Amino acid sequence: MAIVRKSLDELMANPPSVDHAELAATTEADIRRHMIEDGQNPDASTGPFELVVPANIVREKLGLSQEGFARALHIPIGTIRNWEQNRVTPDPAARALLAILYRRPDAINAIRAA
């Protein structure tokens, strides 16, 4: 099997192959049928929704530098950097803390006082 390489210009020169009229005419019944054909269960639960707020969004909302955020949370700055650069996913307790701080930025004061 030969690998074909194309430049971005070559890719952009080709018109998209999406039939927007057909897409707009797709019904919920069509989607359900496609899911079944693909081996998916359309009636399966998607499970509970968990709010996952990226650490950098929380930090920026609080107006803190990485160093200040790390100091406020009493954790190493390397941990903040790893979270923000997606090298490490915060554990469940840290994710809960980030969600709390996102919803209630004033809670940072209680953490700082601890």
C-alpha cells in the first residue's frame, strides 16, 4: 500500500464531499439506524456528566500566575505545569477542587488560609 502525501494547498483545492442537503435531511430515525449498523446501542446510557475544568482556565479566572496558583493550592508548580500542558490528568480530588474553584472563585481564600 503506497502512502500518498499531499500539501495543504492540494488538500484545500479539492471541494468538500459533504452533501449538506442530505445531511440536513437526516432524521433521528436515520441516526438511530446508523448507530445500530455501526454496532452501537442507541438506547445505552451515556453515563453521568462530569464537569472537567482545565487548570489553566481556573487559574486565569482567578487572575493567578502558575507560581501563585501552585502556592495557593499548596502543591508543586511542576504539578500545575503538568496539568496545563496535558502531561498529567489531575486526580479525582484535584478535578473536584478545580470545579469548585471555577464555580466559586472566592473559595481560594479558604484554601490559602489553610
